[in-house]
Amino acid sequence: MRATLNTLFGRLFGLLLVAIVLAHVLAIFWFHHYGRPPPPPPEVFVEQPDGTLKPLRKEPRPWFGGPLVPLTFQFISLIIAAWYGAKLLSRPIQRLSAAAERLSVDLDSPPLVESGPREARQAASTFNLMQKRIREQVSQRARMLGAVSHDLRTPLSRLKLRLEQIEDPQLQGQMRQDLDDMIGMLDATLSYLHEQRTSETRHWLDVQALVESLSENAQDQGSDVQFSGTCAPLQVQPMALRSCLNNLIDNALRYAGTAHIELTDSRDALVIRVIDHGPGIAADKREAVFEPFYRLEGSRNRNSGGVGLGMTISKEAAERLGGNLSLEETAGGGLTAVMWLPRA
């Protein structure tokens, strides 16, 4: 019996039952105190000067002597009980929703407190078990990434050393290019998987200074990267934002040779546009380029377009920041990557 009462159903049922019983007890006490209303007196008529009869005016019954007060109390008590019952039902769901939101940002967020009604304790226990299993899977994948990185790099490095024994320069160059492509694909894949498992805390960041730094670094390396606009600091994951912008700038430089970064700040959001005037992307293929390993070219030559992970990493980084990334056509030809980051 005690276990049944310690459930959401038991608590809500008990709350409403107590409210109804108290309301009826008050009504019974009220009517018992004032008694039943007396029978109406016989109607008395008064003769008027013109000979007509007019009924004598009756004294009105006191307002508090009728059913108005107990019925009002019943109505108010039921409203309070319903409000508290709805709050009792929604509180575990709100706690679970807040914990899920924290988990989406940080896998190491504290577990839910397993307290309250039986259903709430069961939901919290299941959620904590799910969080534990996710952390274990991420940890296992991290160990696997380390093993893959070590086990694949070692034979690739040996192959590069053995290339020196090949006498044909043309064949040697082709094989070296293939090995460089394999190493590049390995590095890009490991970087992508690392980005997926990284849970970075948010900090206030001067995004304008970051964009200026990225632009100046690219110019020092001989690339044509310009920027315009201003913005106030924003609370973001710094490494995720840097990774996203680096990939977008590299993509613009690879296909267009130049890039322009434009900052548009507002009260609600910061919009960062990376604009190029290259060949662009057809409208029906702009969503496909966000898929892992998707490339517009048929080859896997990194010199013509990488391995197809840069845009995927950028989009997932933007989503981790609470924003989104989309592609638009540049006026006059080319491609514009638009990253929208909320200030809330």
C-alpha cells in the first residue's frame, strides 16, 4: 500500500481526494451552522390609496447564509489542487529534459538525483544508466582511435621508407602520392571522430579577434583572405568555432583561391558568412556535401578537394554551438557558407 501511494498516480489521487473531502466537510459545517433556510413567510399584501393591493417587500437573506461561500471555497480548493497536481506531474519531466540537455553538451555532466515518486526514480535511474553506457562507449571508441592511429601509421611509415628502394622515379612519385593520400584520409577521419567525441565547455570569446587572427594567419601563408564587420563577444566552444571556420576558409581557398569573411551582429544572433567566387555548388547538392566522405569530384585526390569531411565537421561544430550552417549562392557566382549562432 505504501509503495502504491509513493507514485505519481497515488500522490495526485490523494491530493485531489483530500481537496474534495475538505471542501465537502466545510460545506456540511457551513450549512449545519446556519441551518436550513426558514420556510418562506405567507405573502402579505398592503392596500394602496387607490384600492389596489401591493405585496409587502421581504427582507433579503444574508449573502453568506446561502451556498455561495462553500461553493466558492470548493472551486478555489479544486483549482489549487489541480495546479499543484499538474506541477507534480511535470516536475520529473522538466528535470529529465534539463538533464538530457546537459548531456548533449557535456557527457561528464552530473547524474540525475534518484528521488521522488517511483516513476520519477525509475526514469532517473534509466537515464543515469544510459549516460554511463554512453560514456563507456565513447571511452572505448577513444581507445580504438588511439590503436587505429598507431597500428596504421606504423606500416604506412615503413612503406614510405621502402619507396626509396624503387628505382623508377615516376612509379616512386605515384606511390608516394598514394601513401600521402592514405595518411591524409587517416588524419581527416581521426580528426572527424575526435571532433564528435569532444565535449568542450563554453567560454566568452572575442569572435572578431578570432576572425582577424585566422585572416592574418592565412595572409602570412600567402592566401587571400579578407574580413569585414564587427561583433561583440559570444559565449561559444572556442575550439569548435575555430575548427568550423578553418574548414570553411580552407574550402573557399581550395576551390576559389580567395575568401571573404563577413560578420553581421544583432541582438539575437551572430551571422558569419564565408564568401567565395569559385565554381559554386548546384542547389540540389548543397545538403549532400554535409554528408561524411561526400565529394563532388569522383577522385580521392586531396589536391582537388580533400576527403570530404571538412563540411561535415563544420556543420556538426555549428550545431554543437546551438546554431546551424547552410550554403547559399554568392551574388555574381560562387558559394557562401552562412553560419548562424544564437546569443541566447
